[in-house]
Amino acid sequence: MNDLDTPAPDLSGLPCIIAVLEDQLTELDRMSLHIGAAHVDAAIQHLRTEQARSMIG
């Protein structure tokens, strides 16, 4: 099976997921938990990239 046979994932829930992660990022920053915040920020950036790709393709 190749990528052409695999249906595109449903990314319609990404805005809600990103919003929740952004709230968590704010809380981690407030608590000075910078390593955890960096991981959450990386996840947010990854999801935003995937969201942008889905809009293009």
C-alpha cells in the first residue's frame, strides 16, 4: 500500500486541540516549567504546519 491508497486524516478538530494546547502552554509558562512548555510549543507548531498543509493540498 502506498500513500495514495491512504485516506487523508480528518483534521477538522485541530483548531480546538491547538486552543487547548495554547492554554496549557500559557499555564506552563506561568509556572516557569520551561522544558514542558517547549514541548507543548513544538506540538502546537507541528499541528499548525499540518493544518496549513491540509489547506494547500
